[in-house]
Amino acid sequence: MNPLYRQCGVTVFEEMSRLAAEHGAINLGQGFPVGMEPPALIEAAVAATRAGPHQYPPMLGLPALREAVAASARRFWGLELDPGREVLITSGASEALCDCFLALLEPGDEVILLEPAYDVYPVAIRAAGGVPVGVRLDPPDWRLPRQRLRAAIGPRTRAIVINDPMNPTGKLFDDDERAFLADLLDRHDLIAVCDEVYEHLTFDGRRHRPLMTLPQARRRCLRIGSAGKTFSVTGWKVGYVSACAELLAPVARAHQFVTFTVPPMLQQAVAVGLGFDAAYFTGLAATLEARRDLLADGLARLGIPVLPCGGTYFLCVPAAAFAPGADDRALARRLTVEAGVATIPLSGFQLGPGMEPHLRFCFAKDPADLTAAIDRIGRWL
Ligand code: PMP
Ligand code: GLN
């Protein structure tokens, strides 16, 4: 077995979902939404399944979907993309991330990750022969640590991963941070892998903005999206990467030897979805914002402080709010087994030491389950 995977074990999402199922716990751990699939998207998938075709679609993705991705980038973010040369369809954002690292890293290249970092990044970087370098962000507001970031850049640094809005912290970057990052890319000749799967899931009237829209960063960014998040269908695994042709061509080379292509009926349905009117996208964010508030208010009533959350599916809580000095992994297991509520320990997103223990709660769930989870925690405390 490759030692990389021997070290990894099973992911924290799988571990906590299994534990939740074993103990009948309400699953506020793994980040998947409940009861939010848009009926028109499902209908489009059914119609495309009936109509076919069912054979390998073009390696780069169906032209209709690549055009829809480009049209959506223009409509929401004012970003002009050539759908023929600057958009690639992948098997979820996960494959897009792997393709980017496989294609663009040379052995020993360093990639900066902002911690806490989504679990795929370090493993996919190492699998591609790269070296992840963590730069820690600090709660409660997880501001970009500009000094630490500058200090982490060395002669082998090739790329930085920017996850905005950010899992697990719920951080939404601001324009000042984006301007700093664009300047940093330019100054040090770096590329940015921009994981923007939560692009439409932002709250309190705040909006996302792709780093790629900054002129300095346009040719240095690979922007990744996911239909799983935009249409609440995480099992579909339809993702997209957009980048200038020079960066995208090698990524497409990697894609041809990873999955080669993506189910055609799902691509057709996602192309329909990206054309939904604006009310769909604002409704999606409003639904999630209401669920965030339901969970945050309920925890606050129990005396549990939650950290600010500007986007994503996730709220973070310091483990010390439940038990002073608690280790977050042990606490997450106790909460699952004893209280019947599963969460994710932030240590699952940690590369190096020094991070304070936190739990991540996913609020993209049935409101009745959120209320029941608050009751269960209240009884357990
Ligand atoms: N990036 C982030 C930050 C995620 O949270 C996830 C999964 N929820 C992914 C990538 C993977 O997305 P997909 O399911 O489209 O592969
Ligand atoms: N991205 C999801 C989360 O953060 C989980 C994806 C997975 O289970 N690998 O919870």
C-alpha cells in the first residue's frame, strides 16, 4: 500500500457519519444538505436520462454545460470566460483539485494551505509529489495572517489554495484580503487554486467575489465550483474548473487519465440549473441563513458561543464551551454517543500543531433536526 494512504486512515467525515448511524445520532457532522434539491433540477436529470445519449461525452465536458458555466461566471461575477478553452467539467470539485495538483506541480513544489484546511488538499498535493505548507488562521474571525503568509513563501513555493467561502471556518474573505492575495501572487509568481464551491452560499447581504476577477490574478487563478453545493446534490459529483487556456490545458490532460469524463445526463441537468433565475440563488442563501440562525440562536440560549459565519454550511464552536481543556476529537465522539448529536472536530482539518480545539456544526439540515439537536445538547450539558 502506498504509505501516503496508510497514514491517512478513514476520513473524519466518514468516521463521524458511521458513528452517528451506529448511535442513532442527529448528523450535524458531514457537510451535506437535507431537503433542498430543486425539483426542476431533478426533472431535468430525469428528462436527460430518458432522452440520452448515455455514452462518453466529450472529455472536456458537454459544450452546453461549459457554456452555462461561462454564462454563470459572467452573470454573477462579471467574469468573461471562453467556454471552448477556459472551462473543464470534472467529477466534482474533488477531482478538479486533484487534476490541478497532478497537472501543475513538479516534484518538491510547495503549496501553501490556510489552516484549518479541507482534508483533500494536503493528501492530493502529496499524491502529486508536492509539499503542503500550512499557514494557520486564528479564531474568532480567521483573518488572513499576512506576516505568516509572507514568511511561508520560499523559492519552492508554486501555489496557494484559497477556499473562499471557507470550510470549516465559515469565513468569507473581504476585498482587502483579496487585493493582498492578488498582489502576493503577482509579486512571487504564484498560482492560486481557488476552491469556490460555496460561492452562492453567503449571508447577511454579503457577496462572494472570485479572486480571478482581479485583473492581476486573472491568469494566475484556477477557479473551482461544484454543482453539489450550488444545487444541494452533493452525491452528483459534477464540478468545474475555469482558468486561462495555458493553465487549463495541462489540467485537462490530467483529467483524461483520472476520470476522462462525467455522466452526461447530470451534465445536462446542471446546465439547466445554472440558468435558473436569480430567485433560486438568493432563495438558497436565504434558506441556509435561516438555518444558521436557528442553530446559532439555539446554541447561544444554552450559553454556547458560536463563531461568526459569513458563508458555507458550517458554524464553529470552541470545544472549551462544552468542556474546558477538551480534546475536540474525544469531545465529538462523546457528543455523538452520549448526547446523540454528531459534529466534526476541527483537528481533522489541521496540518500542524497550535490550533485551538473546535467543533464544526453543519446547519444545512432539516430545521426539525436542528431544534432536536439543540434540545439534546441542552439535556446533556
Ligand atoms: N472543497 C470543499 C471546501 C468542500 O467542502 C468540498 C465538499 N463538500 C469539496 C471541495 C468537494 O466537492 P465535490 O463534492 O464537488 O467533490
Ligand atoms: N465536504 C464535506 C464536508 O466538509 C464532506 C465531504 C466528504 O465526506 N468527503 O463535510
